[in-house]
Amino acid sequence: MSENSLNPEEKGQEEKEKQAQTPAEHRGRKQQRLKQLYPKPQQTTLQCIHDRSLKAVVIGLGYVGLPMAVEMAQSGYQVHGIDIDAGKVAKLRAGHSYIIGIEDEVLQTLLEANLLTAGTDYAAVADADVIVICVPTPLTDAHQPDISYISSAVGGMTPYLQMGCLVILESTTYPGTTEEHVKQPLEAARGWTAGEHFYVCYSPERVDPGSVHYGVKNTPKIIGGSTPACLSYGSQFYGSFLNEVVPVSSTTVAETAKLFENTFRSVNIALVNELTPACEQMGVNIWEVLQAAATKPFGYMPFYPGPGIGGHCIPIDPIYLSWAANRQGSELRFIELADATNRQMPQHVVQRAAALLEQRGHSIRGARVVLAGMAYKKDIDDLRESPALDVFRLLRAAGADVVFTDPMVPVFRQDDGSMLQSRPASPELWTWADLVIITTDHSTFDYQEMADHAPLIFDTRNATAGCRGDNIVVLGQPERQDRGTAQSFGQEKGTGGEAGDNYGES
């Protein structure tokens, strides 16, 4: 770009500034101005993707952001992570992972190669070509979408954005969020036009914590752009380090697809959870029913009962979709019914537990109860929306003496702010209990040892399949049943399919 390409006013101002600056300062200021005036040509962007010279910033280093940042860095991009949690940043800088599936050695290798750095300051965005937003999107106390983290991220990065940058939102949210709360605020604040001066995409995260089959790289990546140019840039970027990119026509389609994926699961899980107490009363083993139905090779996908739904996706995503539809005057009654059905399962578990104790001469008030597992899903440490937390609260409210054991969750904060420590899983703990409730089917639990020592087990996950003992009652099996083993029919232990179980994703 020649000096004469500046207009007369700009050139005159530049001459005044030049006189007050050293040659090096002047050159740096001029280069910065030209970078802001003229975005990167498309061929330059493609070359930067090819040679991995683009620099990326990932905002939010949780279950979604950190795996994405690591995947980018492992592919050769220089990645800087931003998180408001200084504790997380300190751990990352020290090479210590707090996410299952990301090993310390991987972080340390990337840190040593200067491919991964972390901090709390949004000023790092000034050096970024690509910014990926992976912040939480919870529900408010009024059960409505809370996009305050998205707005905060957009506000924090806006002053530092460079012309020609690509901004990608990955946080799960309601249709229209990317246009309303990312593109439009940036255009208004900077005077830019998306698709010309900068680029905006939405690409929903698809993280399945603890999965041994699917990770960031081999999970198909949906992406929608605010304009065709935005979609092209985003698709080429993700396509440079992910196995498969699935482009769609708009950011709104991409947002809706993510919500529908988990609404589908929520509705089908609710159907099974609604059938579960009916099967108990009818004398039908629901696990045998589900195993038989799963033999159909077409038109059916298995889902399984449990103590409730957990994780970020299934308890929350359908509410985002329902809220967005209501905003346009549509009512999604299936979603509302499914949510209500799934959320009443902890109550059903506690009612059933009380009945089991009464059958054996114990009142739930004062009964010693052990919850085996607090995480929402087996073999992970994530407590978000875990149904075990609701079971714990309801048991405490009923007067039970409740403790927990979880190999993945050493401690959790109770409603009063106090911390409760996990008890070691041992024959002494099982013997102490009047009732053990299996709320999370962690692989490391010795279920036969549990059955050998606990006076009574209520298994909400069918984790005791094949265990010997007439002291085991399984959720969804007939209320009165003579059993020499925990299961003679139904699902084999550990065969719950990832695509059709009752667990959430990220």
C-alpha cells in the first residue's frame, strides 16, 4: 500500500504526527492505521490458514473453550485463552489441567512451544485474527435465557478488535443471538459492516464430556455465517483442523439446530421417565422392555431412565428454544411437558426410597442414606444441573442423614454455603447406611462389594446388572419382585448408548 493511497486529510494529519514521532514510532502507527483501513484480502487469509500464521483467542476456558483452544494449538495455531477466573488461568499457566480428557503433559507441551497462553485481559484480542466465544449461557432465576456472559465478552473485546477479524460464537443460545448480540453491537460500536470489514459466524459446541469416541476433532462441526463471506472464512478456518465442517445458510439455523439436538433428547428421555413409574406399578421391567425395543434396526433409538437430567444441554437448551418460540407467539408444549417430567424424577426417586425404607421398618426421617455418585454423568466430575443434587436436597428436607461418595467429586457446596466432603467408598460405608442410592454409575464403584455389605440398595442407573443379592431394587423394575441377582432380564451393565442415554453434554 503506497503513502499516496491515503486521502488528503489523512495524509496531512500523518505529516503532523510524523514530525512528533521517531521514525520507528511513525512506521508502527502508519502500519496500524493501514491495517484498520484495509482488511486482509481473501488470498492472504487463505495463506494464513494454510501456514497456520493466524492467531486465535478463545474467550471462556471451561468444558467447551479449553478443548477447542487445545485442538487449535495442537494443529499449529498460536492460541491465547481468556477467562475471568484467575484460578483457571493460573492452573493453565502452570501446565495443570482441570478438564477431564486433557492431560497435563499436553498442556505443558503446548505452553513450552508458545502455542498456548492464557490470561484475564481482553487486550490480547488486539493481536487476534480469530476470536472464539465459549462462555456459559445459564438460565435466570425466572427460567429465562441468561446471555449476560456473551454480552460481557462482546463488550470486553470490542475496543481491541482489528479490522478483518473473524468472530465466532460457540455458546449455546437462542435463535437470533449472534445477529442481535454479537454482529449488531460490533457494527454499531466500530462502524463496520459484517462480511466486509469483519466476519461473524455461529458454530455450536458439541462436547460430550467423558466420551472416549468423540472429541473436538472428529465431531462434525455445524457453522453458519452472517453473510456468505463470513461463512466462507469460518468454514475454511474450522476445516483447516477439524475432520468435517457442516455449513448451513445462516447463524440462526445453526443456533436452532443445536437447540433441536438436545430438545430431541429431552423429549425422548421424558417419555421413558414418564413410563418408568408406570412400569413399576404394572409389574413390568422397563429395562427388559427397552432392550427388546432396541433390537429393532430402524425407526428406534434407545433412551434410558434415571434420577433426572443433568449437564448444561438437556436441562437448559430446550428452554432456550421454547423461550424463543414464545417470543414469536408460538407455544412448544412438548418441550414444557418434557422439562416438567424430567425435573420431577428426583422427587420420584426420594418417594420410592422412602417407601423402600418403610417396607423394612425404617422411617426416612433419621435414616442413614448414602448417595453413590454426585456428578450428572458417569466417570466425569461435572456437577452442573446434576439430579443427584436435587435428590440430596429432598432427602435432607425429609429428615434423612445423607452423605455421599464420588471418586470424581471430592467436595461440593451445599445450599447453606458449607462444604460437604465425599466419603471413601468402602464396606464400612455401605454397612453404615440404611440405604444406598446409586445416583451416578461411575465405573470405579465395586457394585458387588456394595451389594455384599449394604442392607438395601436403590439403583437408579441399572449399574448393578448381574450383581448377586436380594437387597437390590432397580428404578423401573416392578415394585415387588423376588430376585436372586440384580437383573435377569434387560440391559447389560454399561451398554447405554451415548446417542440415546439420559445424560447431558457440556
